[in-house]
Amino acid sequence: ALQYSFEGEEVAGEGVRSVFTSVLVHGLGTGEADIDADGHISLDELYEYVYAQVTAKKEQQRPQKFATLEGQIIIAKNPHWVVKPAELPPELQQAIENPLAQVRVGAVHALELLLRGSDAGRALAARRTLERMREGDDSRSVSAEAARVLGAVPAGVQPPTASPPPRTRPRKPPRETERYKILSADRILWKQDGKEMVRVPAGKFLYGDKKEERELGEFWIDKTPVTNAEYARFVAAMGHEPPEHWKGKTPPAEMADHPVVYVSWHDAVAYAEWAGKRLPSEEEWEKAARGTDGREYPWGDEAPTSRLCNFGGKVGGTTPVGRYSPPGDSPYGCVDMAGNVWEWTDSPWEEGSKYKVLRGGSWLSNQLYVRAAYRYSFAPGHRYDFVGFRCVSAASGR
């Protein structure tokens, strides 16, 4: 087929390559159009490369791009792309060099995440570090764990690349109902108890310590645990027995925005029914806390600190909900899903068990217990100063 393009004021036709065509072919063939050196040439990169080269050769030519597509459009691979190892995060490098073997084992797990990730430079750096730890670490447990990870992710596997998400129609926001007020497409205000709720979209996610793939429909979950002030409205409306540390039916004024505690599973269910909601299953709770990627904590894989959550008995009691937001928030914007208070779920510990599962850890818990996948249980009638709850509603708002 003939190709035509303007060569100055001439038309280049059969047998003649225009400056535009020559630059285009050269950029794709040599990989020079891969401006960000990530191994892929996008439409935007190719345009920038061609524009710069053509205008440098022919000032009167100004290549134009006509495109209405959204997102990054990958059109070619860089044939000469070479992966270069990237620098590891400073905190990870410190863990790798830590004198405690247990800390270095944790670093191996963090390196595994990089090895399986989409950043090829970091994946290469992780592999080389793991190889050194396998061969040279003086702890048998560290070297064995590094060997396990390297065996699980063989060398030479093409690093995964992030594809642009499929173009979909914008999601319609929820419709206003007598039950809730719309704040945004992903946030509503539940009228009965005045709580903000966030949307957890339908789809697959990684569940439990084994990171098994599960799937759930869309639902809404309270952004924060139920507070003393919110629970007080329920007590007043229903004549329900208040928590034992309150003065009559009124919580301590300084604790109004703290999560309500000394509530049994039965108390939590009664509140949920009054509000027109329900307790979450432990699967719903975990997805809301963890997102879809199997992270250790709501904020990611970083170990908990006093900046991220209330744990380890460091504060000596509950803290106002949202004190650790946004650094400690979950992927969906849920607050206090690690530490502060254990949260009742509607799930039994096992089939036929009378015990109910709690999630999230509390202000007393160490970092093991505040992991998003950790399960705990109590008898449904028990009340403690470190146990609270939050509620969910179906996608329809019923």
C-alpha cells in the first residue's frame, strides 16, 4: 500500500520515506521512543518523541495527535529494553541489615512482594538481595526462607506489567432514599444513626492468612466503629441497657467520640437492627479492612506504629475514632480497622460454634493481633473494655 506524508512542501509517496515516517520507524525500532524507559512505548511517548525529532529536522512541520481515548495506550514494546535494579526502600534496607534474624525473615517476606510486583527494577533488586541472603546470611532460617521465595518465583519470568483498566461506563451514584443521604458516589450518610458509610465494590479479593481468592457483592460499611454518642441515641430511643461504665444513660462527655465498649454481641445486633443495618460477616469485614491485594494491615505491609493505629497498650485505653486517619485508613477509607477496639462480626468461629468472630485487634493488642487476617472469638454474651463494633448494609441500602 502507498503511504503519503508531507516532506516540507513536497509530498512523499511510493518509495520515499518522509521525515515523519523515518522518525516514527526509528523510534519504534531502536526503542528511543520509550521515554520513561519502562519497556513499553505508549501513544503519548511516541507522539512526544516524533514531535521533538520532526520539528528539529523540519521546523515547518508540527505533527498533531488526534485521540479521544482515555488512559495510557501501550502500542509497542521497547526491543532493546534492559531492566536496571532500582533502589530498595530505606526501611527495607535497614531490616535486611538488622542483627535480629527474625527481622531479616520479615524483610525476606517484603522482598517477596517486590519480586512478585509490577516494578521490574525493584523486582530485580529484590532477586539479587534474596540471592545474597540465601548464600551469605549467617542465620539458617533466613537463608532457608530466601531460598523458598526464590524457588517460588523462578528467574527469567517476564515481570508482569500493569495494563490500563478496561474502559467502562461511569458508575451511577446511589439514589437518595429515606434511609440515607448521598455524600458522593462512594459515601453515604445513614440517617437513622447519623453515621457515614463507605462503599466496598463487588469483586474478588484475597482472604485469610493463606490469601485464598474469594468473591463478594457490593456492600456499604460504617466508616468508623460505633461511638458512645451514636450508641447513646440508640439507648435513649429503645430503652436499651447502657454500658456499665456510663453514668446512667449518658456516656462520659470526654468519651463521646470514642468507640463504644462493654457491648456484647447481642447489644451490637440490637443496635444494628435499630439502625436498619446488620453486623458484617468476617469476610466483609476483612475485605473492607484489607482491600483486594492481601496486604497485612489496612494501610499496607508496613508494621504498625503509633502514627498508624492504637495498639500495644501504649495509650492505655481507647482513642477518638479517626485519630489515626488518613495514614491508618483502609483502601476504601475505613477508619480504625487495626487496633482501638476488637469488632464483633456476625460469623461463628466455626460451623456449629456458639462463639462469634471478632476482628481488628484493640488498644491492648500487639502487632500480630491487629493484622487484617487475624481471627479472635468470644462468647456472644461477654462484654469488655476493648470490644466494640461497626455495621454494614447491602448495596441497595436496605
